[in-house]
Amino acid sequence: MKKTCIILALFALTTQGQAQTERHSLEERQDMPIESEMTPLEKNVLHGWAWSLGAGLELGGTAPLPIPREIRKIEEFNPLLNLYAEGVAEKQIYGSWYLRTGLRLEQKGMKTKARVKNYHMEMMADDGGYMEGAWTGHVETKVGNVYLTLPLMASYHFDDDHWEAHGGPYVSLLLHGSFSGSAYDGYIRHHDPTGEKAYVTHATYDFGDEVRHLAWGLQLGGTYRWNKRWGVTADMTWNFNNIFPADFESVTFDLYPIYAKLGLTYKL
């Protein structure tokens, strides 16, 4: 009889403990919002997406590769102040590997001065006259293009949770194109290097309307986070297609935007 009472008491205590555990578990589940009541950001986190915001500077230039023989000397280079702002989304795919994408609003600009010889040019003289031919003298060019960029990259997170490397292709839509400048202190030979020579003090050109509307290239970089929220990110972007369409003949060599970006990132 005594043994039976002890067994019944132990059974009652075990049942009570299980009931309390289940009640506490139920209360915790009741405290959690159901998915239909979650914000879009909470739903994305629930399904494995992480979001961050970033902003910073871009430095670089729009350059021919290799440098053509018509350009004899780069006399001045100014990378200008180019800003970017972006939203980044990441989703874990396997282990330390993530899919990384987002949208970036960015400006890619520069200003250069160069001395050239037999440089093909179409320009307007200060007196309003149109000229086209082989220019020998000095040129000043200013570029200021604004893009909306969509990257699609793979990202690897290292075990210490501080470092991350990423890379992959991107596509950019031109929102505003600007490519203009001047030619001065030289002469132009009409049509080709053997044509009639005309001396020019100053003339201008503007090819902003001819800038290609769709660009694509490769982005490589990394991020260091000093805590769970804040970090610094650095990337190199390289356009693989010419800034001008294939049928544009005013500039006779291809130009490729190549820029480094450096900024801060904040994880939501």
C-alpha cells in the first residue's frame, strides 16, 4: 500500500510538471505574433532574409583600355565626389553561402584633361561653326552619369561573423547621362589626319544624349562588421560594355567605367 502511494505521488508530480511545461510553451507561442500580423520585414526575417542599408563614395573613371595612341598625355584627373545609396537583401543558401541582391542608386563621374594627336572629334566652335575631323591639341572631358543598379552576387560569411566576401554580375539602368567637354589650343584636320588644317582656340562637345542606357559588369568586394549592426564595405565595379552604343562614331575607342566604392552599412 505504501509503495502504491509513493508511485501515485511521483506520477502526479510528473504529470503536473509536464502540464506546467506545456502551459508555458503555449503561453510563449501565444505571445509570438502570427505570420499574418507580422510586418513585411518580420516576414522576410522569418523566411531567412536579412536586410541592410548602405551609403558611401565611389571613386574611379571612365577609361579606354588600353590607352589609345591618340592620347599622348593625361594632364589632369579629378575623380569628383560621387555618392551612392543602396538597400541589400541576403538569404542563406547553404552553410556559410548566401545569395546577395538589392538596389543601388549611384553616380559615376570624373573630369580629365589630356593632350591628344589625331583624336577624332565632332565639336562646335565658339562662333557656332560645326567641325569634324582629327584634332591635335588639348581636350577636357567631364562625365557625370547616374544609374540604378541591380547586383546578383554570391556571398560567403566567415566563421568569426565579422568578415564577408561577395562577388557577381550586375546590371545598371541609366537615369541621367552626361558626357561633355571642350577642345582648345590646337588644330583640326577636316575628316582625317591628312585633311585641311584649321586652327581652333576653343570649341565644345556634348555627347550626353548618346550614353548607353543599359550597362552590365562585375562587382567584387567585402564587408567587415564590428558589431551585429554596423560595418564598412568596399567593392570594385567594372563595366564590361562600352559607355556608348556600337553605332556611335564620334568617339572611336571604347570607354569602360571602372570604380571603387567605400561606405558604411547598417543591418536592420
